[in-house]
Amino acid sequence: MPAPRVLPLDETLDHQSRACARAGSLLYAEVLAGVAADVEAQGVCADLLCPRADEPFASALPLRFLGAVHRLVLDGRAPALAAHYPSAGGEPGPGLVDDFLATVAEHAPAVEARMAHGVQTNEVGRSAALAPAYAAIARRSGLPLRVLELGASGGLNLRWDRYWYDTGVSHLGDPASPVRFVGVWQAAGDLPDLSGPVEVAERAGCDRHPLDVTTHDGRQTLRSYLWPDQVERRTRLEAAFMVAAQVPAPVEQSDLGRWAERQLADPTPGMATVVVHSIVWQYVERAARDRLRAALRRAGEWATPGAPVAWLRFEPAGPVGDLRLTWWPGGDEVVLATAEYHGVPVYWGAPPRP
Ligand SMILES: C[S@@+](CC[C@H](N)C(=O)[O-])C[C@H]1O[C@@H](n2cnc3c(N)ncnc32)[C@H](O)[C@@H]1O
């Protein structure tokens, strides 16, 4: 693998501030500009960030820092800053940066401790891209699905069949679900076909650092890494927590290569085995990737029409992600769609790219 990219801290902060502005978080763009000025002035942010300045860019230092402070807000420990954070019922106003810096100064040891954790998200919007592919797998196999998610985080996308999807032409899922995807697909040709029957017979996942979303701590962790002014993502996350409270979905702590090997050791007749992952691949070391590919190759050898295996993944492909499906027996591969990294909107049928 190439050496990890390291940028000077001022460039990292500037890059992240512009990325937040582009993605619609003007609040974080403003905060990060203030953090950069504070680092320049050797303020409290310099004490916390400069010792980590040589960490790889991919470690997302600014987002770990912002997430650590957001957690204080969500836990009710930073009322002045909460007054600016929509996630805590506030509204950004004059004094945002000053209140942010004062919060960091007051809670520096807690912020530092939490910065040691990686960014943990579980993006429910990705189910909107994956669900039509699950429907296609169910129709092609005529079998119930055995869903195995790698890098499942809190397992929210393992409950995808308990959400509601409606293209206006076909629909799928639970019509009473609080998680709703209506009209989020675009297509040059036909919209995705959500027709069934689609049945999930088994669901299970693994993650290097699984989160238990049935606990307050697990939910607060996922909330803290959302950007405070991104209302739509937060609303979807809260709705998915409600579903998770009703629908068990075990997520085992394991490296995905080892876990997939175990899960794919033997055929499971009468079910279509679906190995699925979304926005995980860039974090996976070469050894684990090789282990997964080898496990899939071996499963491809035992796969039959009565025990097929599908490898479904939504992973980065430039400015959008590709939704890709490989099918055994046979090993044919197709790109079904592209989608924004948070899942919606979904551009069905690829290429052309948006
Ligand atoms: C960006 S998150 C995506 C989570 C989820 N798939 C989603 O779409 O919301 C990446 C996840 O992959 C997990 N992960 C990274 N490398 C892994 C590995 N080698 N084995 C298992 N999980 C891994 C991380 O812990 C993290 O939860």
C-alpha cells in the first residue's frame, strides 16, 4: 500500500472546513475556520491538535475533534455551545466560535480522551441504494435472503427490510416504518424495481468496533459524529434507532476477513447468501481484503442455483459511490447504480454518471 498522506495541520483544517461548507454544514465550516485561527494563535486547540499533526489525513483528525466536542454538547455538559447546535435544539448565532473555544478549554481532558476514538458513523441513507439490489437478488434467486454485513457499525443497515421504500411505481418494506425513502431514486431509464417477494431469513454482521445501538452510549456515539446542522441525517438516524429497538441484528466484533471465512465455509441451501458492505473498503488492510476475496472465491465454487452467493457492495468510485453486484454460480458482475456517499439520491442504472 502507498504511504499514508500527511498534510500540514493548517491545510487539513482548511480542507475539512471547505468540505463541510460544500456538504452543507456551514456551522462546522465556521467552527473549523475559528479552530484554525486559534491554532495559529497557539490557543487551546493548538494544545490538542498540534501533538497529532503528523497523523495521516485519512484518520480524520478534525472530525474526531469536532465529534468529541459534539458529544459534550449532546451529553448536556456544554450548555453555552448547545445554544448554537441544532442537534441540541439551538441555533447558530454570534459567539459560536468563542463558545466552542471556551468549551474546549473547559473540557480539554475529556475532548482529548475521546479524540483517540475513530469516527464512527452508520449511514441509514445507504439502505436506499442497497434495497433495490436486495429485491433484485430475491427475484433472481426466488429464495429468502441470508444477509451478512461486513463493517456493519451499529447494524442499522442490517434492518433495511424494516424501512419503507417507494419509487412511485413499486414499493418495498414496512409501510408503517419511521424510516422512509420516497422518490429518492433518479434514472435515465426505468426506476429500480422494488417488487418481491423479499424475505430476510437471517441477518448478521461484523465490525472491528461494533456499536450497540440498543444502549444510550452507542446511540450517543453515532449521534456525535453527525454534523449538528444536518437535520435530515439526524432525523433518519433517530428513526432507525426506533426500528433497532424492535428488530435484533447481531454485530460481532471481528475483522471482516476472518468473519466472512467462517460464515462462508459451507453452503446454506434454500437461502441466497448476500455478503454486503458499504463505505468500508478504504479502511480495510490488504490482508483482510485478500482473505475476503479468497472466501468468496471458495464460496463461488460451492454455490448452486439452490444456494447462490451474492457480493453486494456500495463503495467509493470518485465523486459518487458505485453499487456493484457479483453473483455465483457464474461470477457475473454488474454496476447497478451510483449514489451520493450518504446514500441518497440514488442514480439507478450506471453509467451514465450524474
Ligand atoms: C464508514 S463506516 C461505515 C459503516 C456502515 N457500513 C455504513 O455504511 O454506515 C466503516 C466501518 O467499517 C468498519 N471496519 C473497517 N475496517 C474493518 C475490518 N477490517 N473489519 C471489520 N470492520 C471494519 C469500521 O469499524 C466502521 O464501523
